[in-house]
Amino acid sequence: MITPASTTPASTFAHGDTDHATLIGMTVPLMGGRWQRDRIVLGARIPPAMAAGIARSGNVAIDLAHAATPALRLTAPARVALAYDPHSLPDARAALIAASAQGGWPIAGDPQSLALLTLAERIAASEIPVLLEGPTGTGKEVFAQFIHRLSARENGPFVAVNCAAMPEAMLEALLFGHKKGAFTGAAETGEGLFRAADKGTLLLDEIGELPLALQAKLLRALQEGEILPLGATRPITVDVRVVAATNRHLAAEVEAGRFREDLLYRLNVFPLRLPALRDRPGDIAALAFGMLLRHAPAPGQPGWINRAALALLESHPWPGNVRELENVIRRAILLADGAAMIGTDHIVFDTAVRPVGAAITPAIPLDSARSLSDVAFASEARAILESLANHCGNRAATARSLGISERTLRYRLASMRGAGMLAVGGAA
């Protein structure tokens, strides 16, 4: 028996049983420091009372066992049972990584991701702004939360805001706050997200969507630690660490005149670029097991993903990155319908917005436009549809190629649907 060691790192045990030494030896040494390795307690046949005590102390109890039919189960909050086949250690390693990440921590098995997390851990100890770049769905918010949790601000608030999702007319008030009566409808004073994040971290996601006028106010907030709410005459001091995230290349946005160069330099003190999921294949199996733990924790649901299914996942290009992987695993759990494990028959990948190279056909021919304004609208719609087709339905790439924001692109597509130029559900 491996006796759990509640006062020592997970790789240290009180007794000499080596049943799980190979799995532990190939997994634990590669884990992070206090944020991962020191939070887990491994053992065999952990008594329930002891496992509950480990969980109450803020650690994760992982009960290891050998089994011909492997399974990964969340038996209670921060308590995981991992039964694995010792002849399939790579898959068991991926499952152990997923189990160790309980509590909302990053899941990483690829050397590239582990190196990024090591760097992010060092950055967290400082107060410098951080810029997270990478395609949509690669886990930028998870990295931002990771930096916050390892910083001196961990007990302060973590506030995340998507700059592309907020109404442009309300952005300034939402970010910097407003005084009562500052604008029509301002019946009460609003503190704004900067003040909500005081003594903590503010994640500005999709910062490339921030209008130029607000970029100037953001620059002052970063430089001076002050904000000026709408309708106020005196600035308010705030203590906020800003983490910015974008799926755009901001240097190119500066060249195009859509982003302030001085703000870029202020944010870009330490950039971290998150690669697409297809470029870090070592993460795929671990992430898949992590999503299985999250979405299929109950008895009667699949507790494992077999090797053939994992190989299928690892060979997929993942245009939707981690978000697409989560969709696939949730779908597989449903299709498994009580099976002990997920197999290849349960893996159904997301349908692309449009097949590569396929033309997008509007619901009404664009050439039916009559007036000059109709002709202009139809011409713009044709350019949008052609660009969507060229970029395989990717909105971010389409917006960049057209020199507009994703918000503007969404508005144009909605107008096209309203005019009958695009079938409902087209170019989703």
C-alpha cells in the first residue's frame, strides 16, 4: 500500500510499495511546483475519512489502482479514483495529469505547454502587464486565471471582460464607471470593472476590439493607476493588474491604424503566445480526460477513453481548438449511452462552417439589387461571403482581411440575414 503523505510532496511516500512507482515517476517530476505537484496526494486504497480530510485541506486526493478495465472517476469534490492498466501507461499518465488539475488549474502534458506554464509562474510573481496572444479557444482565460492565482493578488478579485461582447456605446461606462446622471438612463452610480477589480486582476479579452478613443483612457489607467468615470471631474486611484488577451496580431493592427502603438508597448512588457491545440498534441489526451471528469462524473457514465479514440482525437487538426475538443467529448459522453468507455464510434467532430473550398451561396441572388444603395449593400455582402469562403468560415480571419472588427462583421451578417441575402444559420 502507498500511504498518502499529507505533509510531503506527492512524490514522497511513507511506505515502500512500488506498484504505482512507474506511473508516478513518469508524471509527477514533470509537474509544476506548488501550484500542482504540491497540491496532490497519491495513494492506494485511501480511506474515505482520510481522503475527505485531504480535500478539506485544499489538496486533491487521488486513489490509484490497477484494473483490466480502466476508469477515471470524481468520487467527491477534490477526490479522484484512477484505475488504470499498467500496460497502457501513456494513457494513464494523461488521466493522472487531468486528475491533478482539479480545482480549475491548467491541464498540460505537452512540453510546450509545460514550458509556458513555468514561464507564467515566474511572471505571476511580478506586477508587470501581460499580453496573451493566440487563436480563439486556446485557453487564454485559463492562463490569465493561473497568473492571478499564483500572484500576490490571489485573494483579490479576478474580473474578466470580453471587449468584443460589450455594446460599444457602453464600453467606457462599463470599464471606468460613471456618475449618476452622466448619460440618459444612468439612474445610479456605476463603479465600473476597473474598480470592481481593485487589488486584483482585470482580464481584458479581445482587447483588439477596443475602440481607439478608449485605448487612450486605458493607457492612462495603466500608466498612472487612475481612472476618470464618466461625469466625474476627479480621477480615482485603482490598484489593478491588467492581463490582456487577443486572437489578433496587435503589431499588424498598429500598422493598420486600428491599435495604438504606445498602448501595445505598455501591454507587451511580457507577451505569451499560446499555440493552437494541433501544435501541442501532448495536451490532447490529458484535456480529453479532464473534460471527461468534468462532464461525466456520475456512475453509469463512461469513465475512460480507449486508445483508439484517443488516437483519433490526437490526429484531428482541431480548427476550434480546446472549445471544439470539449464539444466532441460532451457529445461522445451522450453517444456512449451507458458504455464503460468512449470508443471511436462515439467520436463525432464538429461540422465546419463551410467545407474547405466550398462556395457560400446566398439565399437570394445578389444580382437582384436595384437601387444604388442596394447595389452597394449587395457588393459588400458579396465581398463578405467570398472572404468567409476563403477563410473557411473563420470570422476572425475574415474580419482581419476586410479591415473591420468582428463586431462589425457580426452586424453585417445579421443585416444580410434580415435582407434575405443569407439563409438562416448560414455563415454561423
